[in-house]
Amino acid sequence: MSSGNPGVPGPEPRRGLGALLGLTTLGAILPGSGLLLSGRRWLGGLMLSAFVLSVVGAAAFVYVKGPTEVALFLGVRRNLLLVLVMAGIVALVLLAASLVHTAALNWPSRPETAKRALAGVFTSVLVLGVLAPAAPAMQYVMIHRDTVSSIFSHGDVRRGAGAATPIGSGKDAWRNSPRVNVMLIGSDAYPGRPGIRTDSMMVASIDTVTGDTVLFGIPRNLENVPLGPGNPLSQVYPKGYDCGDECLLNEVWNEGDKHKDLFPGDPMPGLTATRLALSEILGLGIDYAVVIDIRGFSALVDAMGGVDITVKERIPIGGKVKNGQIVPGSINGWIEPGPQHMDGYTAMWFARSRATTDDFNRMGRQRCMVGAIVRQVDPATMLERYPELAKVARDHVYTDVPPEHLPAWAELVSRIQNGKIRSLPFTNKIVKVTDPDYDHIHEVVQNAISPHPTEGVPAPTGSTPRSTPTPRPSSSLSPGEPAQGLVDVKNAC
């Protein structure tokens, strides 16, 4: 009988090509089993036990948390991903060594060249067959880790008054922040065009308990933009950014960059100025920001494989307007009405064209595009195209979500997926852009996120007061508001 010591061989295994083929294959399926049946009981049993415990533990973890939550849990933990990759490499090396050792223990004893050659080829192919699929998987993990490290590295920013209290940890990380507000900026910056213009502006207000979300679309051509005492630009514009149609909301970013001396130590004064302005406009503290440029949006849609949208009216590709008239030759084509499968270039023009329409119509199309992308995100396709998607994110997306907040965001994302996402664009039915009533905007916002507001609602216990006005009763709103324009993004088209 064998002593069970790996250094002391067990009973002489039955050598031969058949035993080699069968036991090495079995060892590839159940690591350690080939060694166990070849007489290396201690070593084989140890590997097999470790494999079974790992599989059972992983299966139990996925069963308890669910596949989506597991993916989010792992995806935001950079150090854990690195540990898993290193452990995976070690495990694969040990598995390959065990297969070679199993083959050696069962190597044909008779000097038959053909059998030995076949045994060598089979063992080599089997080892490569085990290692090859793992290589791209580990590559994807490292690409993801590098992407997370690159994008989520701007946490030390000026968030302004009213931003959410520092989030906690664990399953109830958002316990002190009943709502979190995220600014979503589409920038039209590209080579040959000076400065940055915020082509589209949205704020997502998320209920951290239910995941229900309201997307507020803000017109880029708002005038008399309030800055508030916390905005350094108020030193230049003490009465607000107000100089007629020369001072529009989408120029606030450039004003921040122009007066960057007022933002000492701030790497992105334009973003800060815009964040603080939107906070005053909506009466909401802006907790996080996400910025994507036009080229990034186009590349994102291409990386997704395109997007399907039913177009309601003919939309021009390109087009310049001068003195109220379209410049001849400036339109490069048309997006025709009806069902369309759009590539990134077409989707970009669908979302930003306004030569034949206006900003409010464009805001509706942007809402439609958001809804279409939300509906059509396919996890299998995203996984297949992940390297390309990751490159787009690294090159074209900026966010100030700090790395240490990512685990809490992973939990919140799962709630958002199970909640309702609605959109409310501030069209000309709600706001007059040349003379905005910001008190009324605050009312609409408060009633959109709190369907039944009451007078003097106190801040939740333990939370930092938000810079929001006291909501007035819903009876003070005009008929149909804020429900007017408030729709599920899945039905936005």
C-alpha cells in the first residue's frame, strides 16, 4: 500500500496509451483526479479537494448574491481582481504541471515510437486546450482593471454645497444619502474647435433606497443663469451669468476655464463652474459628474454594434444656420423617418442635430437615444466587445466618482436596474429660456422626485442639508406639471 506521501510512489500504475489518454483527460476535467488514480493519492487528493471547494464556494456565492451583483461586486474591486488574476495564473500552472505529471506516470512503457509520439502530441494539445481559453479571460480582467483605475481616479474634486454626505460602507452604504444626483454632460469638444461647449446637460436624481431615477434635461441656451455665492464665477458675475443671448448656460464651462485663477488648485474649473450652476438651477446638490465627448458617444454606439430607433421626422446630418436660414451645402445627408439601425455617426447626429428643429426637439431625441441604449444593452455583446468599449471609456469618458465609492455604486446600480427610470426635459412648456423662473423649476424638480411634497420637510436625520428650496404644495403647480414631459425612458421614442 502507498504511504500517501507525494515523494513515495503508490502502486505501479497501469501504463499504456489508453490509460494516458483517459487519465490526463479526466485530470483536465477534475483537476487532481488523474494523479489520484495514477497512484499519487496525497497530491491528487489535495488538488481535487481544492478544486471542489473552490467550485462549491463560487457557486454558493453566485447563488446567494446573483450573477449580476457578483459581476458588479468583483468589477469595482481592483485589488481583488489583481489577486484573482494572480491566483488564476498559479492555478493554471499547477493544472498544466499535474497533466504533464499524469502523462509521465502513464507513459507507454514499451518502446513504440508511434504511441509515444501520439502521447506527446495529445498531452501538449490538452495542456494548450486548458490554458488557451484562460488567456483572453485574464486579459479582459486586466483590461477592465486598468480601465477602472484610469477612469475612477478623480475623486478629489470640489463638489459644492448640498452634495451628498460621505457614503458609508457595506450593504447600507447610502444610509445617510436618501438621494444621489449625478450630472451627465455631453461635450462637443473636438480637434479644430476651441473650448468646450456642453452640448447636452442632464442630471440624474436617484432614490438610493428604491433605485427609482429621474433624468432632468436642461436646455443649453438658458439665460440669466444663477451662480450662487459658492460659485467663484459670482465674483465676475455677482448678479448671475446675465448678459442676454451672449451668456448662455453652455458657455459657463468656458467661463470657468477663462477665470481659472478663481479656482486655485482645481484641475477642471469649467466642470466645477457648470456643476455649481446646475445645482442652483435645479435646487439640487450635484454629487458626481460624468462627461463624454461627441467622438466618445459615437465610438460607444459603434462598440455596442449600433442602436435601433424609430425616427419620427426627417433629421439632417450636419447643417449650419445663419440669419435663420440653413447655409446651402451644409447638410451632408438625412436620417429618414421609420425604423433605423444607426451606427455611431448617425446616432450622434440624431441626438445633436437642430438645423431644422430647435433645442427642445433635440432634447426629446436625446431622451429617446438614452432610452434606446438602455433597452438594447446586451450583456453578451458587451462582453464580446469589452476591449473596444473599455478603450472608448478610457479615451472619452471623465467621471469624478472616487475609487473608494465604487463598491457602494455597484450596490446602487443593481437597485437602479430594478427601479423606474423616468425623464423630464425642461422644454418650452415648462420654462422660458430667455426669462427662466428658477423658483418654478425648483418646484417642478421637487415634485418630480417627491410626488406628494409637504410644507417644510426636514432633512433626513444624519444627513447634510442639501441646497434645495422648501417645496411648496403640489396645488401651486400648473395643471399637468410636473407630469408634463415626465415619461419612462423605455417609452421615450
